[in-house]
Amino acid sequence: MVRAVVGYSVLAVIGIVALRLLFGLLGLAFKLIWALLWLAALGFIFYLIIKIISPTTARKVRETIQGEPDA
């Protein structure tokens, strides 16, 4: 009886630790994804502003990112 209770207690502690680890990693992944989306949005807004102010500079930026066309 005591052995079964101790076994379930140990199993519960291991489960809680595993869940905390899992949710911690998921939280980290969501934070990283959110940061990447935020930086992408800022870059897009920055590019649009450059495109409105100076289209030739925006074209140079686009060519630098995409690479030189072959043809």
C-alpha cells in the first residue's frame, strides 16, 4: 500500500517536471516566433518607407537581398 502511494507520488512529480519543461520550451518557441514576426514587420515597414521616399534605393536593397539577376 505504502509502496504504491510512493510510486504514484514519484510518478506525479516526474509528470509535473516534464510538463513544466515542455511548456517552458513551448513558451520559448512562441517567444522566438513572435520576435521574428515582429522584426519582419518592422523590416517590411522600413522597406515601404524607403520605397516611397527613394525607389532607387529600395530597388538596390531588394537586389542586395535577392542577389543579382542572371539575365
